[in-house]
Amino acid sequence: MLFIINYIMNSFKYSEYLKNLNDFERKNAPKQLFTEGDTSLLTEGVRVSVVGSRKPSKFGIQRAKIVVKELVSKNITVVSGLADGIDTIAHQTAIELHGKTIAVVGTDLSKVYPSKNKELFEEIKKSHLAISQFPEGYPMQKKNFPMRNRTMALISDATIIVEASEKSGTKHQGWEALRLGRHLFILQNIIDDKSITWAKEMIKYGAQALTRKDMPELLDEIPNVTSIVNADFTF
């Protein structure tokens, strides 16, 4: 049974949202979705996930800020997972630049992980959007986060991987994006890293290298495949 809890006054219906997905996307969509905040961010405009290491280098942090700045300048909603590192930087930078952000979390909406992001999470729920596929009281388990990554890839028109190691869980989102037919961009510095094999493998399957020089043009080319603002149902 499809079920949605929405904490703001609007008429977003997850069952209607699912109707606008193709059969493969619906098969991979969560059976339930819980939201708190501005659900128009889920249905209007372009959304891009910005993901990466929980322990980024100083260069990774700088690159994440540059990417988010470019996204905000194009009125693209920044999606991330509220985790330490690149995720946190992505959310914070979007907010600081007066952009919009969506947090897709691996816990239910009554919890926050990591706990130090409580204030950030509350700000996102108040002025942006928080999403979870896990009902209240659902235990926090390691398997939640790859499931969360699939949902992030699903609601996003593209995913950008800023910085990640060979064993990083970030690569799960990359594969999900490719599997779901979404654009995947990997920063050139990751591809050039000889210790990382998955990035080169993803390039073979359709991922694109992203440099600062070609970023504006490539982001302009992202197709708006997830927006349903013009779909035939009433808000």
C-alpha cells in the first residue's frame, strides 16, 4: 500500500508522482515516501545530486562549493544525503547562496544522522525539503544508505560525484544513476586517480567527465526528466 506523510499544507500525492515514472523507475521506487518541507522542489524544475566522500580533502571541499555555486546560479535544486563531508557542504553551500536543497536521508524523519547536523536538518525541513522512505521507528541499518542512494538517483535528473575513494559508498549512487538512465558526471580528478577503477568503468557505461571549464555547458544540457509540474494532475 502506498502511503505518504506530508508536514506542509499542499496536495502532493506520492501515488500520483509514481504514475509519471516509467515501469522500470516505478519498480525501483520506494513503496512509501515521507516528506517534510516544500514538496514543490520534488516536482518542479531540475534536481541534481551532489555526492562524495564523508572525509573530503580541502580540494574536495572547494570543488563541492564550486559545483553547488554553478547549480544554484542555474536555479537547479541541490540534492544530497545529509552525510558528513561532501553532502553537508552541498546542503550548506546551497542554503548560503540562497538556493534550494533536498535532503534524502537514511533514517526516518524524526532522527538525524549524523547528530551534529541537527540544526542543518531542521533548516532544511523548515525552508527546503527532507525526504525519507523509512517510517517513524524504523531501525537505522547499514543497508538503509544504499537504498537511500537509489532514491536520490531516482528523484534527480543527474548526479555529480565530487570526490570519492576506491571503496567509497558513493559509487553505489553512481551505478544507480546509470541504471535508471540518469546523467552521471564524475569530476576529472577522480578519473585521473590511478588508484580508482570504478570511475573509468562508469565512463564506459555512459558517465561523463566533468571539469570546471566545461561544467556550465554540460549542466545546461541536463534533461528535465523528473519534473512533473506539467503532468495531468492537480496540485
